[in-house]
Amino acid sequence: MTWVAFHVGAAEPDTAAAADYAQAGARSCLTCHNRPAVRGLLQTTHASRADPRGPFTDHDCESCHGPSAEHRRDENLPVAVQFEGGADRFPHASVEVQNQVCLGCHQNGLRTHWSGSEHQFADLACVSCHDIHQENDVVLTKATQTSVCIGCHQEKRAQLQLRSHHPVNEGLMVCSDCHNAHGSVTEHLLIGNTVNDTCTGCHAEKRGPFLWEHEPVSDGCTNCHNPHGSVVDRLLTLRTPSLCQSCHQDANHPSTLYSGDDIPPIGAAQQLLGQACLNCHSQVHGSNHPSGSRLTR
Ligand code: HEC
Ligand code: HEC
Ligand code: HEC
Ligand code: HEC
Ligand code: HEC
Ligand code: HEC
Ligand code: HEC
Ligand code: HEC
Ligand code: HEC
Ligand code: HEC
């Protein structure tokens, strides 16, 4: 990261400003900004002088806010890079410029697919989620991350409260167990290469391959499950038998209600017992039994 690159509008490195600041350091800012809301940053990894890649090895506050000698001399003049999320005393820099500052040090790893991601496309700033001056960044803390996400994704708040849900509200899981907010190779910002990869990271026993696959399972868990929540047990999109019948209309043994005239091949009463195809087809995710082709064992 070259610090001088952030001298917005400057074609040439501003070495005078750099030398000036190298002498002054964070202390020169904190003489005026000695508030808890600003000082919180000093408790974070960003303020570590031990990490040679960090902002505090060289230009301290100005690694992010840009060379701001003018502001230090006259508080009515703006800092070079004003982020959104503060008191917004000065007009903030474009989202692109704000993010360039962060990406200058954080381009790789989880951010490899930031460019072109849904969030980048929606013009989100890194600091729409991250709280840089807080000792504990809200979005990195398990207990508070969800509140950041559902602040914008309201419909997920409701879904997570349905009867059947992943234990997100209970604090045992977070959105980022399944999503990479910075972008990914899949639709919907999933952490895995596919929906199934994402799910079987935890539910390994459903991964297969099975001797007898059930096609919709290998195709995608979301054929039958809603990951965010459902009124039906087990996060199912529909109750059985309707769930099964939404695809299996007329199998060898009809899965629909029998009229009084028909002689059912296996037995109507049995097949609809407890509305449960699962009483017999218990291996709905696939079977490894030699004679499990009908997913019954
Ligand atoms: C890692 C980048 C980074 C560093 C280093 C940094 N800041 Fe910030 N600063 C930000 C961001 C981003 C915001 C916008 C608000 C937020 O996300 O916390 C901000 C906001 C502010 C605000 C406005 C806060 C408010 O509540 O009005 C002040 C003042 C400020 N920074 C001063 C400083 C000072 C002084 C230092 C050095 C001690 C510093 N910053 C170091 C990124 C940084
Ligand atoms: C002479 C006192 C003084 C010095 C030195 C100073 N500032 Fe400021 N700064 C102010 C005042 C006053 C404001 C406007 C009121 C406020 O937001 O706190 C301000 C505003 C800001 C803001 C905008 C806050 C917002 O969101 O509205 C940022 C960011 C900031 N300063 C960063 C810095 C950084 C970084 C340094 C060091 C390079 C620095 N300041 C040095 C007095 C100072
Ligand atoms: C000068 C380089 C530099 C800049 C600029 C910078 N960071 Fe960092 N950041 C680091 C380093 C180094 C670490 C600590 C090691 C790591 O986690 O990679 C870090 C850590 C973090 C962490 C993890 C904190 C933790 O507690 O684990 C977050 C989140 C983060 N940065 C976000 C941002 C955002 C958002 C911006 C822009 C406002 C930004 N950084 C600007 C270098 C930088
Ligand atoms: C939509 C919310 C959101 C946005 C926007 C966002 N982040 Fe994050 N960030 C997260 C979450 C959630 C985590 C922690 C979970 C994880 O690891 O995926 C995180 C973790 C991080 C970390 C620490 C983990 C690591 O990779 O070392 C860094 C650094 C970071 N983000 C930088 C950035 C930068 C830079 C941007 C802007 C390009 C950005 N983030 C934009 C939500 C966001
Ligand atoms: C158990 C894994 C999992 C968790 C936890 C999770 N999601 Fe998802 N999310 C998914 C999957 C899988 C999809 C893709 C759905 C599809 O293909 O039908 C998705 C899709 C989405 C979508 C876009 C499509 C839609 O359904 O609107 C949004 C927005 C979303 N998730 C937000 C969130 C937020 C916010 C959280 C945390 C409150 C969260 N998710 C937690 C797995 C998860
Ligand atoms: C500042 C608002 C904001 C925040 C905070 C935010 N998002 Fe988003 N998110 C958006 C917007 C805008 C889009 C793109 C439009 C859409 O699909 O809703 C989006 C898109 C998504 C998508 C893809 C939706 C799709 O249809 O494929 C997922 C998944 C998602 N966000 C998850 C998250 C997670 C997880 C978090 C928290 C770590 C989060 N978002 C935080 C605004 C936000
Ligand atoms: C980070 C780990 C993790 C990931 C990833 C994950 N799950 Fe889960 N899943 C859990 C946990 C924890 C439970 C709750 C187990 C319990 O309550 O005993 C659960 C429960 C379930 C249940 C049963 C709910 C019930 O009512 O018993 C279903 C169905 C399920 N997950 C499907 C999925 C699907 C589909 C995906 C992918 C979109 C997925 N899971 C991704 C951890 C995960
Ligand atoms: C064809 C529909 C269907 C598909 C596709 C499907 N499931 Fe299921 N799943 C079910 C049904 C039905 C149940 C309820 C089983 C029961 O109650 O005995 C269930 C239950 C579960 C459970 C909780 C009970 C248990 O067996 O552990 C988990 C976890 C689960 N599924 C994960 C997954 C994962 C992961 C995928 C994708 C690899 C997936 N499911 C794909 C229909 C499906
Ligand atoms: C999204 C559509 C879909 C859903 C929902 C679905 N299935 Fe299937 N199922 C299929 C497909 C496709 C096949 C493969 C058919 C084939 O090979 O001819 C299949 C195969 C089967 C087989 C093996 C039949 C054979 O000929 O090999 C059984 C048994 C079965 N499903 C039972 C169920 C049950 C029980 C449910 C409800 C829990 C269910 N299915 C839900 C699409 C679905
Ligand atoms: C009483 C046990 C039982 C119940 C309940 C049951 N089935 Fe079956 N099903 C079987 C048996 C046994 C076979 C294998 C029949 C054969 O090989 O001729 C079978 C075969 C199937 C097949 C494969 C048919 C084919 O084309 O060869 C499908 C699909 C199927 N069942 C779906 C369902 C659905 C959907 C339900 C719930 C509405 C259901 N079954 C309820 C026992 C049952």
C-alpha cells in the first residue's frame, strides 16, 4: 500500500505532506479528537505498531483518512478521505474511493470476489458493515452480526423467527456461516461452490455420493428446505406428502388420495398414514443399501 496514493487528486506523491505527518503521528490528531468514539480504534488490531502491514506502522490515522495536513492546521478544511458513518461534518468521499483505501490492504482472501459481487454492485461501502473505530466491530462479533445484516435484509428477520429455523437468533449461528458478504463464486454470496457444498460443510452425512441418489438432493438442498426458516418442521418448504407430491404425481403406486373404487397397489390407508411417505421412504436423502433403490432403507 502506498500511502501517498490516497492523496486524492494528487498526480505526484506528496512527499512534503508525508514527511510532515511522519513527524506528527496519531498524537497530533488525538489532541483534538480525544473522544471514546474515536479512541476505540486504539484497542483494535489496526492500531498495532507490531504488524508491519498495518496502518500504524507508518502514517497512523492518515493511512486511512489520507494526508490531512490542511485539516490539522485548520479544522474547517476537510480530511483527504472522509468515510460515511461518522458525524458527516464534511461531504464523504465516493464509495469507490472509501473502499479503495480498505482494499489497498485487504484485496485478497475473503475479498477475492468483492468486485462484481451483489454488495459491490449495490454500492455498499466496507463501512456499511464494519465499524472501524469500535473496540469490537459489530459485524465481526457473533452476537451482533445478524443485527447488521437484517438492518437491510428485513425479510430475513421474519423468516428467522418461523417455527423451524437455524439457531441464528439463539446466537449459535451467524449469516456468515453460509454467506460471504464480500462475494463468492456462487449466486447469493454462498461460502461453498454450490448450495450443497455450503450445507454439507456442516451436514456431512448428507453429502453422498450414495449408491442410490435421490435426484433433487444432489441437485440442491433448497429443492425441499428453506435455509432461513419455515413454518414446517425440519425447515421443509412444504409438508409431506404435499412436498413429495409436488414432484411425484403418478408414480407406480399413486401417491395421491385413492377413490373408493380403486384397489391401491400397496394400500391407500398405509401410504397416507400420518401423511408420511417417510414411514416407508425413510432414506429421502439417498441410500447406500444394496436394495435401497426406492429409498426405503
Ligand atoms: C483503518 C482505517 C482508519 C484508521 C486507521 C483511522 N480511521 Fe478514523 N475513520 C475510519 C472510518 C471508516 C470512519 C467512519 C466511521 C466508522 O466506520 O467508524 C472513521 C471516522 C473517523 C472520525 C469521525 C467519527 C465520528 O464519530 O464523527 C474521526 C474524527 C476519525 N475517524 C479520526 C481518526 C483518528 C484521530 C485516527 C487515528 C487515531 C483515525 N481516525 C484512524 C477509518 C479509519
Ligand atoms: C486542531 C484540532 C484538530 C486536529 C489537529 C485534527 N482535527 Fe479532525 N476535526 C476537528 C474538528 C473541530 C472537526 C469537526 C467536529 C468533529 O467532527 O469532531 C474535525 C473533523 C474531523 C473528521 C470528520 C468527522 C465527521 O465525520 O464529521 C475527521 C474524519 C477528522 N477530523 C479526522 C482527523 C484526523 C485523521 C486528524 C489527524 C490527521 C485530525 N482530524 C486532526 C479538529 C481537529
Ligand atoms: C495500511 C493497511 C490497512 C488499511 C488501509 C486498512 N486495514 Fe484493515 N487491517 C490491516 C491489518 C494489517 C489487519 C490485521 C491483520 C489482518 O486481519 O489481516 C487489519 C484488520 C482488519 C479487520 C479485522 C479486525 C479484527 O479484529 O480481526 C477488519 C474488519 C478490517 N481490517 C477492515 C478494514 C476496513 C473496513 C478498512 C477501510 C476503512 C481497513 N481495514 C483499512 C491493514 C489495513
Ligand atoms: C455486507 C457486510 C460487509 C461488507 C459490505 C464488508 N464486510 Fe468485511 N466482513 C463482514 C463479515 C460478516 C465478516 C466476518 C465474517 C467472515 O469472515 O466472512 C467480515 C470480515 C472482514 C475482515 C476480517 C476477516 C478477514 O478477512 O481477515 C476484513 C479484513 C474485512 N471484512 C474487510 C472488508 C473490506 C475491505 C470491505 C470492503 C471492500 C468489507 N469488508 C465489506 C461483512 C462485510
Ligand atoms: C444455513 C445457511 C444460511 C444461513 C445461516 C443464512 N442463509 Fe441466506 N441463503 C442461504 C442459501 C442456501 C440461499 C440461497 C437460497 C436459494 O437458492 O433458494 C440464501 C439466500 C439469501 C438471500 C437472497 C435470496 C433470498 O432468499 O432472499 C439473502 C438476501 C440472504 N440469504 C440473506 C441472509 C441473511 C441476512 C442471513 C442472516 C440473518 C442469512 N441469509 C443466513 C443460506 C443461508
Ligand atoms: C447497507 C445495507 C446492507 C447490509 C448492511 C447488508 N446487505 Fe446484503 N444486500 C444489500 C443490497 C442492497 C443487496 C442487493 C439487492 C438485493 O439483492 O437485495 C444485497 C444482497 C445480498 C445478498 C444476495 C441477494 C441475492 O438476491 O442473491 C445476500 C446473500 C446478502 N446481501 C447477505 C447479507 C449478509 C449476510 C449481510 C450481513 C453480513 C448483509 N447482506 C448486509 C444491502 C445490505
Ligand atoms: C455452520 C453449520 C451449518 C450449515 C452451514 C448448515 N447448517 Fe443446517 N443445521 C445446523 C445446526 C447447528 C442445526 C441445528 C441442529 C439442532 O438443532 O440440533 C441445523 C439444522 C438443520 C436442519 C434441521 C432443522 C430441524 O428442525 O431439526 C435442516 C433441515 C438443515 N439444518 C438444513 C440445512 C441446509 C439445507 C443447509 C444449507 C443451505 C444447512 N443446513 C447449512 C448447522 C448448519
Ligand atoms: C427431496 C426433498 C429433500 C431434499 C432435496 C433435501 N432434504 Fe433434507 N430432509 C427432507 C425431509 C423430508 C426431511 C425430514 C426427515 C424426517 O423428518 O425424518 C429432511 C431432513 C433433513 C435434516 C434433519 C434431519 C436429519 O436427517 O438430520 C437435515 C439436517 C437435512 N434434511 C439436510 C439436508 C441437506 C444438507 C440437503 C442437501 C444436501 C437436503 N437435506 C436435501 C427432504 C429433503
Ligand atoms: C423436486 C422434485 C422432487 C421432490 C420434492 C421429491 N422427489 Fe423423489 N424423486 C424426484 C426425481 C426427479 C426422482 C428420480 C426419478 C427417476 O429416476 O425416475 C425421484 C426419485 C424418488 C424415488 C425413487 C424412485 C425411483 O424410481 O427410483 C423415491 C422413492 C422418491 N423419489 C420419493 C420421494 C419422497 C418420499 C419425497 C418426499 C419426501 C420426494 N421423493 C420428493 C424428484 C422429487
Ligand atoms: C407403506 C409404505 C409406503 C408408503 C407409505 C409410501 N410408499 Fe412409495 N413405495 C413403497 C414401496 C414398497 C415402493 C416400491 C414399489 C415397487 O418397487 O414396485 C414404493 C415406490 C415408490 C416410488 C417409485 C415408484 C416407481 O415409479 O417405481 C415413488 C416415487 C414413491 N414410492 C413415492 C411415494 C410417495 C410420494 C409417498 C407418499 C405420498 C409414498 N411413496 C408412500 C412403499 C411406500
